[in-house]
Amino acid sequence: MKDYQAHLEKLRKDAAECALVRDLATDQAKREMFDRLAKHLDQLADEIARAIKAQ
């Protein structure tokens, strides 16, 4: 369970960092890429959170 929680926290942190880079990027392609990454990492974190809740 602690392992899941650690992965969840890391994914949330990584998603937040991607969102920050997205917000600071001046290049449109970089903004779009980091937006996709942030959303994907959030989705993965949500799946882990559901798995934790189900246990």
C-alpha cells in the first residue's frame, strides 16, 4: 500500500511540474506536449488512487 501511495505522490508531483512547464513555455508545440503529459499523468494518478481505494 505504501508503494502505491509513493507512486501516486510522484505522479501528482510530475503532473504539477508538467503543468508549470506548460504554463511557462513560449513555444506552442511545447505547451501542447506538456499539457498532454500533465493530463496523462493526472489520469494515471487517478487510476492509482482508485486502486488504493478499492483495496
